[in-house]
Amino acid sequence: MYKNYQEFTKLNLKLDMSRGKPSPEQLDLALPLLKETGIADQIKSNGTDCRNYGIQLGLPEVREFFASLLDVPMNQVVVDGSSSLALMHDVIVFALLYGTPGGLPWRDDKPISFLCPVPGYDRHFSILEAFGIKMINVPLLEDGPDMDIVESLVSSDDSIKGMWCVPKYSNPTGTVYSLEVIKRLASMSAVSDFRIFWDDAYHFHHLTDERIAIANILDLCQVAGNPDRAIVFASTSKMTFAGAGLAVLASSIVNIDWWQKCVSVRTIGPDKLNQLRHLSFFQNTMSVDSLMDQHRAILKPKFDIVDSIFEQYLGKIDNISWSKPLGGYFIDLITPPGLAKRTIELAKNAGIILTPAGATFPYGIDPDDKHIRIAPSYPSIDEINLAAQGISLSLLQAMAEDNS
Ligand SMILES: Cc1ncc(COP(=O)(O)O)c(C=O)c1O
């Protein structure tokens, strides 16, 4: 264990921990998808030649597969492309250009704003920033966004058209939304074209034996009389291949019809060969649960090391804490106010690249400058061990500077 920051910098490390990417070992788990699925022999699916254009919403049997995983009727599921983030982007663009069903184009209804539970996922915020949509911070509590604030804002401000939610193992805090929060989101009063972007990116990414299940937002919206309110997004980016997996969107029939109409302008149909490969992989080679158990076996020791090293260096210091996620890809390290930026700078000088300070907040501004997103998935165990020491020593050094 290194004892001080200066000693640590002499290691001349070069470690990039800025993004939550799967490690090469994790990607190898899905190699049978390339090697063993033999799709050259099964390019036809129910009479459809999967090498050709068409089948806008995805192959029925693949939609059925995701419908059962996400507990949604098959006709409310779309499988399209490989990036759920791209689907979220497209829904926002379509809403801006054409409006959501029954509503005006959002671009004609300016100004538009979105609620952003914070800290949150930087790329969500980048989409909104790119389109000039105003972002309103809402604190993320232990069981989800602060619903008193959310309800009071959406009921009083017509400009609020949407809200990001990462309801399970949130990026970066690991937060799991409670039933109470999900019910309130589904039933609160809001403008009719208000949409919840339910980014279920970590639905299957458990770090413990317990496969936590949360309430079904689409069902609760339906029961509350707001059937079109939520759009669910997910992908296999961190199950099979990041950037070459399958992305999924699920919502009400009305929203799916709207999606189909809008998307037919931008594509003649998705990559059905990749859909076939994935179906064959999951049904014949690897069940989802067994695959995700193998991911967990690789990831969990990395999270444990960060936790144990932080405990040794930082555990007894007031005003420092970190999340202990039960799933997902991140740990949120909370420094004393005003020290996140300096800690990240010191870590960089010691060769450890972290997500920029403020990135988990809209406009890159963490008002208290205290959140650091730690992404332990990609580096090796030895690298993580060193990085966690380096981050701890950087924070201690930042505190020492602050006190001097
Ligand atoms: C919350 C969240 N949503 C979406 C994504 C990206 O998903 P995809 O690879 O399906 O575009 C990530 C990636 O880290 C994420 O953390």
C-alpha cells in the first residue's frame, strides 16, 4: 500500500478509468455469438430473408424474447440497432420535429425543459444540451428522485416535457427506485406530452446474489391512466458486445405506432442478422442469467477492491462517502465540498484519468464540486487496486492542500 501521494506519482501509471466499459474478459463471454451461432445456415426467419431490407420493428421472435425479459407484451417492443442511447436521441429528435402522439412539435412549444435527477448519466445531458433543451436538476435520493420536488415542478411548469430516469443501479450512484417512487412518477399530474425516458440500461447487471426486480413502469402508467407516459430503453451493450449488441425500446401501442411512423423516414429496417445471432446465442448457448452471473464474477471483485481500499484510506474521514452499489457499473465517491475537481486533477497528474468533475451533472456543473464517478469495470484487478490507492491519495492530498 502506498503511503503518500508523492510516492505514488513516481509509478508513472497510465490508466484510463473515465468510462464504464466492459473489460476484454467480459467481451470474451459472448464470443460464441460470433463463433458458434452459424447464422449462414439460418438466414431465413419465418419466411423472412434476414439479409434483406424490412421488418421495421425487429424480428417477431426477437421482440418476443425481449418482451419476456422485460415483462412487456411483444407488440409493445421494438428491437432496433445496437445502441439504446441512439434510440433515446431519436425519440427526442422525433418529439422536437413532429411532437409526441397528439401533441405539438416540441420545437414549436419553446422553451422546453427536462428534469434531470442528479448525479446522472453525462450522455443524457449531452443530448439535451445539443438541442438547447433546458435541464433542471432534481436531487436523487436513496430510493429515486426527490418526488416532492418532481411533482411540484411538473404540475406547475408546462415547459417540462420529459425526465430522465435510470431506475435500477443508476449511473453513477447505483440507486434503485422504490415502488412508491415509481407509482408517483406514473400517476403525478403533468402535461399530456410529458415523457419519462426510462433508461433500464442496468436491468440485468446485478452485483449480488439478489437479482433485484423493480416495478413495471409501463403497467403502473397504464393503471394510473397515463399509458403513453413512459418509454423504456435497454440494450445488450454490456451483456454481449458494446456497440454491436441489440437495442430495445418498449412503450404503449400508441407510442410504438408513432415510433414506427417516425423511424420509417430514417431507415428501411434494422440489422436482422445480428438479431438472429443474438437469439441463437441466448437460446442455444447461454441463458441471460448464466451470462450475467459470469459478468458478475468478473466485475464484483473489482468493486470489492475499490470499496476495501477506500475503506482503508478514507473510511474514518468525516465528509467522505461512496456508494456501495448492488449492481450496475459505477461507484459515486463523494468528497468534502469543493474538492472533486482538484482530486481528479491530482489523480490525472498521477496517471489516472477519471470522468471529468461535474460530468454527472447538467452543463458539467456539480454545484458542490463533490462527486467523482469511479468506473471499475475495464482495468484489471491489479490496475484497479493501484487506481483506488491513487484516487484515495489524491483526495487526501487535495484535503491537505485545502487545509494548508
Ligand atoms: C445509463 C446508461 N444508459 C445508456 C448507456 C449506453 O447504452 P447503449 O450502449 O445501449 O447506447 C449507458 C452506457 O454506459 C448508460 O450508463
